Amino acid sequence: MSDMTEMSEKSEKSDLKDVTDPAADSESKSKTETGIPEIPEITEINETAGTTEGVEILTGDPKIALIKLSIPLIAAMMLMSVYNLIDAVWVAGLGSDALAAVGFTVPLIIMVLGLGTGIGAGVNSLLSRLIGAGERVRADNAAMHSFILTAAVAVLITVPGLIFLKPILLALGAGSTIDLAFTYA
């Protein structure tokens, strides 16, 4: 137990060292002025150190990389399709009106998913470029702002969506299934 206390005290003391102090150890020098550890730049690939599979994918044959990187996305899309198919089969058991109500909500759901996917792709691209350029602080800032943007978009879609959902469903032709479509959405 005393060893753990000593290690904790040493860790606390090393964390409190001034980063600008020339006598500070190399561990403290790897932190920026904000206290965020810097990501070291890789100037060359060390063949003797070994590589990880992730690096091999990115530095190897682009066709194989494309296949390996697309498999999880294909699996996710297939799972979403299977989910929608099972949902439709189950709802069809409730009657044709219930299935029609689901059909009226699908375009709205796809629009919201598309917006979320677009925001996610844009944020992913931005973060990848910033991290690749070694701009960790800007990447952290962009990630934080992406969460704020996502929350704001969620509110901007949800509030009007709840207010105008029935008129939108009626405009899509929901008619007699409006209550079921509203409940499903």
C-alpha cells in the first residue's frame, strides 16, 4: 500500500513541474502550454520496431485497404436493413394501416439520418486533417464544437418536428393513418 502512495506522490510532483523549466524531465516537456500531451511526429517508419495492423492497412495495397475498411460499414448498413425488414414484418402483423403508417415516416427518418451522416462525415474529415497535421489542440476544439453542433441540430430538428409532424405527415398523404404514423414517429 505504501508503494502505491509513493507512486501517486511522485506522479503528482511530476505533474506539477513547470513545463518551461529547462530542468524538467522529458515527460513534462512533451506537454504543451495547455497541459495537453503532444502527439509526437513520425518522420520515418521504423521497420525493426514492427507495425500494427492499422498502419499496414493504410500503407499497403489501396484495394485491400478499401475492402478491409468498407467491411464494417457494409455490415452496419446490412444490419440496419435487416432491422427495418424485421420491423416491417412485425408491424405488418398489426395490420395494413400500421404498416402504411410506418411507410409514411420512413422518408422523414431517412432525412434525419442523412443529415446526421453528413455532419459525421464532415467532422470526421476535419478531425482527420487536423490530427494528421499535428494540430491536436485545434482537433480537440473542433471535436468539442462538433458535439455542440450536433446538439443544436438535434434541437432544431426535434422542436419543429414535434410541432409540424402532423401537417408534414398529412402532406405526405397519411390521411386515416395519421395517428398511427404520429405514434410511430
